[in-house]
Amino acid sequence: MTHRIYTKRPGGPPLPRTASRWRRARSQQVHRSPSGARAPTRRPLARALLLVLPVTLAAYFAACTQLPEGVQKMRVTGAWMPGVMHTYGWALVDAQAYKSPGEVTRGDVIVYRKAFGQTYILCVARALGLPGDEVEVSDLDVFIERRRLKRSDADIGEKRKVYTESVGDESYRVIYNAEIRGSDRPDLDFRVPAAQLFVLGDLRDYRKPTNSCDPSGNSTVSFTEVIGRFIARS
């Protein structure tokens, strides 16, 4: 389809296409089709932006979603950490956080693997005892090196008891099942072996105060099973 270009001047005859009036004539051009309808004006800049913008946005979001070095996305199948991680879900883990057991800080939330026969599951728990620490769990009290972890009442209900527990500079919420009688609560009193960690979940049962996603109730984890430090849910 061809377009005719008319150069108009309001209230007068068409302007001559002289060199001195060329720019003004171009600014007043009206594009019309032979039928008289206004034809769309070409906008090469807008077209270029439409082509470049999606590619730019895709590159930007790809850079934003790229994980830092050492951070991995893993599927956790065992967690007793309400408020931190659901029982099942994806988690971001810093796999380069620990090179030795001495780099673990009391109160760190760690991700570790637990073998069950020919397979294993990934668990999330809180590291409270380091190698060589004397650990004692009696009733609701947790002692590390003969010092009871600070605990304050947060919510006492009929079916559960919620406390705020502190170790070092770390404070977190723990939940106990209030329907279990005190006589069913086992006590723990031992020294953490070398190259192992004492872990507890934030959801604790009187009958099994560890809740470290181990059916046997084992509350210690070998450092070789530790994958890294829990960062956030994904």
C-alpha cells in the first residue's frame, strides 16, 4: 500500500520544499492512505525498545535468582522447626559454612543427612552442644556445660506449652506437647563425643525430647553428616 505525503500550512497554500523550510515541512507531515485514513506513523525507537526490553528483563531476573557461591537449594524431608522450616519443603543451605566442628556456633540451625538403610533423608535441627560439651536434659530444662539455657514463658495452653529459649545471643521459640505426663519424659546426661554435635528440634515431645528426625531418638549427629548451615526456606 502506498502513502501520499502532503505538506500543509494552516490557513495557506502548501509550503514550497525549499532547503530553508525543509525541517518545518517535515514536522508538519500528515501520513494518509489513498482512502483518506490516517496511516500509522513508524517509530523505530519504540520498536527497538520492544525488542530489547524483554531480553534485558530476562537477564536481570536471571542475575537476581542466581544463588551465591556455596549456597545450594535442597529438599528437606524431616524438620522439627516450627517458624523456621516446615516438615517438608525446599531450603537454601550454605554448604561452605563449616569446615570443622569448631566452626559451628551454639544455636545454629544446621542441615544434615540421616541414613536409613539404603537411603537417607535431609533433616533440620538446632545445634546446641559442641564436641566435648556436657549435656543434660531434665524435664523442660536443657543444660549445656552445667548452665541451664534461659527460658521464658510465651504461651501456656491446654495442649501445648510455648517458651522462648536462648543460647548465647540466639533466641528462638520452642514448643512442648503439654498432653504428655511428666513421668514419660526421659532424661539425658552425657558428654558429646568428638567430631559430633548435640542437636534438638524446636518442636519437642516430652516422650522424645530430641525430635532430631531420628526414630531412635538419637540426639547426636556426626560432623561428617552435616551438609551446612540453614539460611532460609525457598
